[in-house]
Amino acid sequence: MLTLERFSFGVGDRFAHQARAQLRAFQMLAARGVEVVPVWNKSNREHTFIGSEPQSVRTAAEAAVVALGWTGSWHVDADHIRIETVDRFLPSSDFFTIDVADSIGRPAPSAEVEAFIAKHPELVGSLSIAGVATPFRTTADDIRRVAGKYLLAVREAGRIHRHIAERKGGEGNFIAEVSMDETDAPQTPPELLVVLVLLADEGVRAQTIAPKFTGRFNKGVDYVGDLARFEREFDDDLAVIAHAVARYGLPSNLKLSVHSGSDKFSLYPIIRRALARSGAGLHIKTAGTTWLEELIGLAESEGEGLALAKEIYRQALEHVEELSAPYASVIDIDRGQLPSAATVDGWQGGQFARALRHIPGQPEFNPSFRQLLHVSFKLAAKKGRTYLGLLEANEEIVAKNVTENIYERHMVPLFLGRTVG
């Protein structure tokens, strides 16, 4: 059976030019004694925006693995797939993030909900879980509400999981993640338990699950929310997973997945402590920040690279609403904090880079500027060979930024314990 290791780290490579630079960060971490598995991910939406095909992700990853002599495991994730998009990913992916957020909240047949409650009377009443300070206390109405909200979403996950298994030659030939993060309300630890029991009943052999956590997980910027509450809920989620694995026969390596996990610097010490206490695993996705490091590198190269970075920003300003709409639930752009195109036209490369690069405490860092450019990658795609040619011409400075971002600002605080700043 294809099994995901304890620690895995999702990286995006929008334009399939940075796989080697990304993999170098994993090699640097391995040299410090920490094995983390790279998972290259790209969604159908991103392929559509850019005009690429799923095979391009595997091709770039394979080339990087060969070039750097990587001997560890690695995977290619069909990110946020649904039944209507999964088939194009089947030949090139071995990891599938099954997104069922659209089915959450669809009313489930009451008879099926009642059958679930009858099958699992242990979920009603007081339930003590090792690692959770206070027992869960639930009524039949509580379970009825949660099961009714998530049952059809889990059924859809089962349908997609079986579809993949049939075409991949069995469930042992791929890694499944179930994603429920792109929804309005977070799942509490008791709700997560019900979701896991539903998945077990449905026969979905998920190795990671991505719930929606409390607080805001905006793309490319730090967490916004109550840190103490997040820590309590994250700890409880880990305990719930361990309980569900033991009680309901879910895969023994089932672990939490943190989506939009890039730049969550205030959370990394919390997550690190929780993993050390529990011995649990983690999958974290950082995705589109590599594209931002490409822009930073082009800006620092000055000349044509800086000119193109400024042009992309100018066009992004003209299309803020259009670019933001697909990512409305995971960005929070303050239009009043966006510098004018004329202002940015006057910047040197270093100033552009400092405004875009996320270093806590850096006075010139502008989170709204960063978030707008984060969702503007299709503007670079429209430049075609002009953009790709500049990446190739400035490969050294771009790659340096890509590697340093992943290693210094993400891997080191998560896996080695040093803070970012």
C-alpha cells in the first residue's frame, strides 16, 4: 500500500520551473536529520488559469529528483479535485486531495441520518478521549445536526475515492486526502469526530484530512485569530484522530492537513509543540508562495525582470475584483493599502522585493500588496515565453529566493524550532 510518511510538505510550482529549487530545501532539512516528503500540488483551477496539463507537474518533479539525486519518497497531488475534474489527473498523480466542500450542508435524507445515530450510540452522551481535557458531551440532536450537515459530503468523497481506486488498480495505489476547509464555518473537534466516523463507515481510506480550523488562513500571510483557541482545538483534533484510528479502523497514519499553510508564522511554534507532545504527523500545503518568490527574484534582478514585475502589478490593480473573486474566502485585501501603479513604478528592485517578501517586523512589508500578487499568477501566464524566458535568464537569483523561503521561513520553524524574523 502506498503510504504517506509522518511529515509531508506540499509545494506549488505554478510555472513548472522551480522544482529543483524547492527540492533543495528538503535536502537541506534532511541534512539536519529531519525527513520530510515533498508533495508537488496543483489544482485544476490553476491548470485552467495557466493553460498547463497535470503531467507537467510530474515531469518537472521527476527532472528535479533525478538532477539532485533525491532518494527519498515524493508525490504529485491532484489538488482540490472533484468528480468532474479528477480523470485528467489520474495518469500523473499518486496523491488526490478530494474536495467536497460544495456538498457540506446539503440536506441528507433523515432516514440515513437516523440510521447513523442508531449505529453509533457511543457518540451520544459523555465521551472521554485520551488527550482531551474535558469529555465531549453531545445529545442525539447534536449528532443529528452534524451528521446531517456532512453525510452527503462524505458520500461524495466515497464516490470519488472509489472512482480513483477503480482506475488506479486499487486503493493501495494512491494516497487520499479529504478536504473540508473551503467552507464557511470551522469544524469543532467533536464535529471532526463525527466526520471521521462517517468516513470510516463510507470506506474512505483517507491518510490526511484537511478541516477548516478556527481563524483566518489567508493565502501568503500570517494567521488571524485567537492563538490560544487554535492551540486547544489543534491539540484536540490530534487526539480525535488518534481515537478514531483506534476505534474505527481508519488508516494508522491518518494525520491533519493544514491548507493555506504558508506564512502562518505565529502558528508554527504551536504546531511544533503539538506534534512533539502527541507524536502525530502533519501535512502542510504552501502552494502559491513559490510564484511570489519568482516575482521577488525578478524584481531583485532589476532591468527587464523588475519592469515585468511592475507591469504585472499594474495590471493586477486594474483587475482586483476579477482576480480576487475565486479566492474570496482565503484573502483579505485592504484596497486602501495598495500602492498606486505610479508609486510602484518609482521603486527600485529591492523596495519591490521588501514590500512583497513576508518577513515579520519588516516595516516595508505590505500584506495587501502580497495577497493581490499571490492571486495574479495568470497575468504572468499571459506573458508566455516573455515571463518564462526571464525566469530562465535569472534562474540563480530566483532559485535562491525559492529555496530560502521554503527552508528558512517554513521548514526551520516547523521542524527545527527557530522563529522567523
